[in-house]
Amino acid sequence: MPQELQLQVLPEVAATADLLTQYVANHVKCSTQDIKHITILKRSIDARQRSVKINLKVDVFYADEDVVHRKIDFPEYKNVKDAPRVIVVGAGPAGYFAALQLIELGVKPIVVERGKDVRGRRRDLKAINRDHIVHPDSNYCFGEGGAGTYSDGKLYTRSKKRGDVNRILELLVAFGATQDILVEAHPHIGTNKLPKIMQDMREKIIEFGGEVLFETRVVDFVIKGNEIHGVVVNEGDVIEAKKVILATGHSARDIYELLDRKQVLIEAKPFALGVRAEHPQALIDKIQYSCDYRGEFLPPAPYSIVKQVNGRGMYSFCMCPGGVIAPCATAPGEVVTNGWSPSKRDQPTANSGIVVELRLEDFKPFEKHGALAGMEFQKAIEQRAFLLAGETQRVPAQRMVDFSQSKVSTSIPKTSYVPGTTSTELGEVFPGFLTQIMREGFQEFGKSMKGYFTNEAILHAPESRTSSPVRIPREDYTLVHPQIKGLYPCGEGAGYAGGIVSAAIDGEKCAIMCVESMQ
Ligand code: FAD
């Protein structure tokens, strides 16, 4: 049996095998020759002290022991070519994990996705960045892998209650992610690696008899009585099935409108909205690691901050160290920001959504839209930002201190947001109460993170797709819509997930309940 140890070491020790072996040998008082192998089980950064340390949990194998390497394999998938079928709408993490779970349980998934496969999608992302053209079915939110494909690929979820996070991480490893994601306290994959993982998932679904249909947008549901019988796609083709997992993500406004029109129960849901702030990464490193230079052994520093301002939570969201701000609109006539980073997080800037929690009463000016009031509130801000910045994919931007002092910035430096920025008083983008909270909030942030409140930071507006503005209700245990038999609202778009891992967990859960109801 290996010996399990908890250690706290300097970053260079954690990153260098020889130094770590020497450290462990000193720690257990043996010679380095006595140590055959060290497996790192868990790794986290402790930046609370002046000198940053790395916490490690390790297994030490001594000379007379066999080294056991962790082997991660696929679950046992069944051939489902001729099995009963379930339609999965959406090829995001919720949809793909649902499809794989169905296959594991012997049921055939037919995945219906409005966007293109990862390769085809890339061309449309170029068109947004370079030509300011937003394809309404193929963009940073729509297409194979969903909103998570061209993201930072952070794999942690705030809520541990949601389910088996490790199972999702292990599946991602089986599909090609590095085993590091099982070790790091805050694992992430990176935009350069996610597309291949999504493609391999699709290939596995097809290999075992499932189907994945791209450029196939659901435009209607076939509902007879109170039961679903299938979906209508594109120009009117019908795909039949008595079970539909609806995992269309938080940006599928047409799906919310369709459900509303058909009087299928949906509810307005609070979400959060604000800006995306970009700082030089070196400045964030300096603040977080209390040092002038991060050095070669520490990763670009992340940050996470929350403050109560005027009774509301204002917090960092989807922070991307060494990342890039992405144009995430899903329709022409609007602008939306979010962030991604490559696996090495080696870009010179750090960006994060900085958002304020909204309440249902904030949507009052849009109350005539009923359950869609929050969505209309969100849309209005995105469209106003589009108009203010010049009716392209440029976004309104302002320096942080200037924003707090209601001063239009005289110059905005080039930022990582490729389509570009237009210097704008951001107070014009948001309702007054939101502007006020953010103006005060940034100053509060600066008190906790010395150096954060600076004109070197550029705010881009808006960060508006933080979570779904609508909930599609479902019964607690069966996960079926309370009115429509066979319809399983799933993932972030239905209001049951907030991120890649929780969406994947929810996909699996819906698949399990769906199969249970078929027995
Ligand atoms: P989605 O991923 O949104 O997938 C829904 C799918 O349904 C889409 O592919 C869409 O095209 C399809 N669809 C929609 N309507 C229809 C229709 N009518 N017919 C057919 N198909 C349809 N989360 C993290 O955990 N970590 C991160 O680092 C992270 N970074 C992000 C960066 C960016 C740029 C973005 C945009 C998001 C990021 N997120 C991140 C959020 C994360 O991507 C989502 O939480 C997650 O993808 C939600 O999964 P989902 O399957 O529920 O929905």
C-alpha cells in the first residue's frame, strides 16, 4: 500500500519531480532511492500567506512496492441501434451527457442540434470576430458542445449537492482531457482542447447506434393531449418519440417563446447581469500572489470576489485568467460578452464577468411579457449596447475608475475583445439602479483587492448571459414537466444547471429518469 501524505510545499517543489522526491524523502526521513514513485492525488494553491504555497495530497510508493496507475475507462456502452428512442434537443454538455447516459442504459438517443459540428462552427466564430456577422444558429453559444465548447472549460461547480462531479470529470478524461482535472482543486480544460473532446463524444454516440443531427433546429413540439409525441424541425419535418429531453441552453429564446405561445408552463427566473472587466494578468498575479512577478511555477492567478452593495450581491463570474473576451451574441442586433482561455491560460490579460444579482421585481417594466419579462429585460440591454457601440459587434467600453466617476474615457486601449470597443458612458447601457451598484461595487472590490480598482481595467458591456432568465418547471422526482408527459426540461436553459459540470450532471439525471419511466 502506498503511503498517503498531506504536504505544503513551495511552487517549484510541487512542479519539479526531483525536488518533490527530495522533499518527501526529508519529510519521511528516508533516502530518495527508497522512493519509487509519487502520485499527486490533489493539488491546490494557498495564496493566503505572503509566500504562496502549494497544498498536495500524494501517494508515495516505496522501492519494494508495485506502482498502481489510475486507469480511467469508458462505462459499458450498449449497442442501441434498434433500441427504443429518446429525442435529446441540444448538443451542449447536458445533451451529450444525457445521450451517453441513455446509451449506457440501452436506449437510443437522437440528438437534434441547431448548430454545426465543432469544425463548421469555427468558421462562423471567425465571421463574428472579423466581419461582425452573427449566425443565429452557429455562434459562441450554439453548435456542437453548446456554450461550453469555446470556453475556459472551468470544471468546478459551486454546488456540491448537484451530484457526482467525479463521474463527469472521469468521463471527460476518458474522452481525452488530461488526468490533471482529477487532481486540481480548480480544474479547467481550455478552448483549444474542448472541441476535440466534444467531437469524440459525438463519435462515441454514433458508434453505439445513436444519432446526432446538426443544422436541425426544433421549431415546434408535437403535443397530443398532455403528452409529447415528437418535435418539428427546420421546414416542418417531424421526428417522433414519446420522450424528449429539452437541453437547449440559456440563449434559446425562440424555445422559451414557443413554449409560452403553446401555453406550456414556464416561469420568469432571476439571474445576474453586469459587465466583463479586463485587467492585465500581471496585475492580478501581483494582487493575488502578493509578489511583483509570478515566476514560472505558479499559474496565472484567478480571483473570486463577492460584495454586498445596496443590499445586493455583486460578484465575479466565470473568471478567465490569461484569457480573452468573446463576442457571445446569438442574434444580429445585440452584443453580449463572455470569456474563454486556452489550456495554458497564457494570454496577457485576465477577464471576469462582474455581475449584480437581479430580482423578479426588476423586470416590472417588461411585465406585459409575463414569464418572458426577464428575457426581455436582458434583450433590451443587449440591444441598447449594440446601438450605443455603433451597430456592429463592437461593445461599449469604459475604464473602471472613469465608470465609477461617470466620466467617458478619453481613450480605450486595444483589449482582447477582437471585434473592438467603443468608448461609451456605461451608465447609458444599464438601468440606473444597476449602474449605481456597480459604481460603488468596484470601489468596494478595490478595498479588498488592492490595485483592482484602476483605470488600467477596461469594462466591456454587457455580461448578460450568466444563467437562464426563464425556468421550465419539472416535477421534483420524475423530472418531467408538470403539464406535458414525456418532456424533460434539462440543463442550464431550463434553470437546473449553471456551468459545464452541473449541466452534464443534469443531463445524466434526466436520462436516468427518462429511462426509468420507460420500464
Ligand atoms: P448549452 O451548452 O447552451 O447547449 C444548448 C445547445 O442547444 C446548444 O448547442 C444550442 O445550439 C442547442 N439548441 C438551442 N436551441 C435549439 C433548438 N431550437 N433546436 C436544436 N438545438 C437547439 N461554464 C463552465 O462551467 N466553465 C466555463 O469556463 C465556462 N465558460 C464559458 C465561456 C463562454 C464563452 C460561454 C458562452 C459559456 C461558458 N460557460 C462555462 C457556461 C457553460 O458553457 C454552460 O453553462 C453550459 O454549456 C450549459 O450547458 P447546456 O447543455 O445546458 O446548454
